[in-house]
Amino acid sequence: MSRAQVVRARSRWVYGGLAFFALFLVGRMLFLQVFQASYLTDLARKQRTREISLASVRGEIVDRNNRELAVSVEASSIYAQPVDFEDPPERIAARLAPVLKMSETDLRASLKGTHWRWIARQQDQATGKAVKALKISGVGVIRESKRLYPKDTLAATLLGFVGIDNQGLAGIEHGFDKVLRGSDQKLHVQVDARGREILRANAGSPLLTLQADGARVVLTIDETIQHIAQRELSKSMEKHQAKRGAVLIMDPSTGNLLAFAVMPTYNPNHYKGTKWELIKNWAVNDVYEPGSTIKIFTVASALEGGRITPETVFPCGPNIKVAGHTISDHDAPPGIRQLTPEGILEVSSNVGSLLIAQRMSGEFHRDMLEKFGFGANTGSGIKGESKGLLPKLPWPVGRQSSISYGYGLSVTPLQILTAAGAIANEGRLHQPRLIDKVVSPDGSLIEAFPVASPSQVISPKVAKEVLTMLHTVVESGTGKSARIPGYNVAGKTGTANKSRESGIGYTNDVISSFLGFVPAEKPQLVVLALIDSPQKGHYAAQTAAPLFQAVSSETLRYLGVQPYVPNPSDSEKSHAAR
């Protein structure tokens, strides 16, 4: 082969190789640009951007009349993009400090580095405008929503509060966090090859606009009644120098909670630094021995079981010995009193209550208390609710006696209010309702919480008999300070010593309470007024009953419940009975 032929052969190999390489490149480019275009575009976007979550506008919490209890308002959040700084951080900090009311030292520390970061969150709009007016390169403002409680402390224990990133941290805000907060919005910022954000402060990205997609939660609470309850409770606690107190109001025909006042309380607009004791809803979380208010259910149980009748007479001395312990009545005269169940409730006789309990077996007595809801969750849906303590059988000697007058078992305030609803509602017990419905931003229904079918605990006849007895308690017994002019009131006082923290023995502190029904002839309201550890005034007749009277009288007027006008025949019957 000549030299020329060799050169031509080598040239063909070279040109062939180049042609093959060119075809390979074209094929590879075709593959990447056509078949993998979408994948590579996404990959490049992810490498060029960083995602920042911004909370959406949280839905409202409103009362039963759609009055706002928790809302979201527009706020300004200040951020820094250090890569865009034209001035040193020290100078920027000096300019921002008086506007943000922050120290220059703290600001300088937050401005160091290269990454995008928040400087101040959820400031008012005036602050946001002032920051914009400074025209600092690398510092910008993003609109966020901020939680606001327009009535400050009103229903704070129920509502709870929200953290800086829109997450519910307590109360309804926590329990319904998922539906209230909706979907978080995403802000995408560009980054360079070293991962540093390069979003300009004046980018004007449409992604900075938030969407109001949180749902509205409608409560059964009535703002006005809640205000009445909290105002009167505050007065009572101050007057009696009490540790804490509660006023719970229910519509017994539905189980709707109209007011749920727990004090002392806090302002959820300024929750930082608040002690947990103020935040927690102790009216469902904590338990206490109810004392004499439990006598209502002792009498109702015995009547329902046919163990006694309203006319049964019990010989009640000033004290009685049971299982080695002496049980006494407060201010009982010497000698034996012949008391009917009505008389036992009227004077709040411990001796009479245990004599009634002795007519029932432990099994029957416990079963009835269980039907009234003691020892179980009420079904309110409130987070952290305690079941209380209803001791299991067999009961030791003396346990049934102590339970009959309110010791040896523990309840929550909500439990005993719910149980009382059955007395008011012809023996039918409703679960307490706090949430009425959840509604989307466009007004469509997301979820309804209908009134559940009640359970029949006692007969309508027994319920009426007990209400009649409790009316006598208010008219001529320990509950006289609960009277409301123009209305018939039924109710029962309770004063119980608090157990020691060790669980052994009792302190001198008491929990005084009044469980009331109004109007007595057909109750529209069941009210629990409770005062914990009063230092001035001791008995419920001095503390809780007047609180019930103050709250209920104004609530009745607000609801437009007409005063009672007696029937002429009723007057004749009453006169004949005398």
C-alpha cells in the first residue's frame, strides 16, 4: 500500500470517528432535550431555588351568633437578604433599631451571614411601612397574617392561642388546628451556585400574597353570656379572695354550652411567659370532690330505683357512726329530725344522705352514677378532659356512705354540670356541645356537629320530683341566697374540704359550689358556680349561690325569659298545703 493510500485510509477512520462522535452528540442532545427535558428542568429549578413556607390566613373562631372571638389580621414581617446589602450590617442595624424597637446588638447579630432570614415577625402595618420608607437594600417586607383576639381575655381558656408560625398551641386553636390553618403558602427564592439566596427586596413576587383558606369554627358559646359570667366571676373572686373559680352554663335541652368562664385567666394576645396554670382548662382537666351537690344524684338514684319515695321519712340525728367514723350534719339541732328526701336536701343533711344510700346496693348506686356520666369522659371534645374517679366495686365499708354526700369520688366541673342536665331535661342526658359546625371560607358547610340523641337516665316523673325538692332548697333551705326575683329557682349548695396533696386527710380550704336550674318549672339554663379556696366567706350559701344569682338573673334578662306569673290555681294549692 502506497503512502497516499495509507493517508487516505487513516483519514477515512478519522472522519468516520468524528462523524460517529457528532452523531452521538446529536443523539444525546436529542435525548436530553426531548425525552428528559421535564426532569432536567425540574432539577435545575430545584438547584436554583429554595422554598420558604408562609402560613396561610387562619380561619376565624366565632360564637353562636357569628361574633368574632379569634380572627387573623394582616401584619408585616421584616426579612433580610444579606447578599444585597449595600451598607455594612452595623449601619443597617442602627437605622432599623428605632423603627423595630430592637437593640442594635441583637439586630447586628441577626444580619450576619449570607442566607435569607427573618428579622422581625408579625409587626403592625405601620412598622412595615416605616421599614419600606428606609429603602435599605437587602431588607424587605412580606405580608403575613397575625392572630388577634379582639375581646382579649374573653373565653381565653377555651380558645387557646397560636404560635408565631400559625400553629395552634392550646385550646380550640390546638384541637381544630388542621381546619383552622388551611394550607401553608410557599415562597420560592433564587439561590446562586453556593446556595445563597438572591431574591431582590423589590422583586414584587406574586408569591408574597397569601390566600385565606382556613375554615371558620362556630361555637355554641354566646359572647354576651360569656362576658356576664366572666365579669361576675371576677367580682366574686375578688370579694372572697379566692384562688380560682368557674361559671359553666348549659342549655339542658341540647347540651349546648353557652358560657365557660374559668379564672384566673390570661390574654392570648400576649401569651408568652404565661404560666401553664392559667392556660390549662382546669374545669375539664382537674377533678375535685363535689361535696353536697352530689346529694342531688343520691336522691334521684334512690327514687329511680324505687328504694324510696318523696314521702319516705328518715330519722336523722345530728351525727351517725359508720365504719368507725362519725358523720355529722352542720348546725344540726340536738335530737332526731324526721326528714323526707326533700327535707334532707333542704338542710343538706349528710346523715340523711347516707341513710338514703343504705337503701341501695353498691352495685345499683354505682350503676346509676355511671349513667349520670360520672367516671367517664363527657364527650365534649375538649382536649385533655379527665374522666374523674368513680371507684370500682367492691366498695370498702363506708365508701358508699361517703360517696352519698360527695366524698370518696372525684368529678370535673363539666361532668357535674352535664349530669345536672338530665335532672333539668326530664331525665334525658345530653353530651355537652361546644362546637356547632365548621364552615369553609366560601360559606359552605365542611362539618356539622349535630345534637346527639340523649340517654334516658331517670324517668320524667323522678326528674320533676327532684326539681321540686331543689326548688324548696332555694326557697327555704341552704340555697336562699340564689333566689332571683320573679323567677322560680331550683338548686343545691355544696361545700367540700379540699384533700391534702399527699391524698391523706383534708385541709381547711374548701371548694364551694352551687348547681342551679332556672326557671325551675322548665329549666332553660343549668348553671354551675364554683369558688375554689375562698378566704372571705366559707360556705356555698355565702359565695357560690350569690354568684349564681348574679349571673343567672342577667342572663335570663338577656335571653328574654319572661318572669314567672303564678297560676291562680297554684296559689290556692299552695295555700291549702299550708
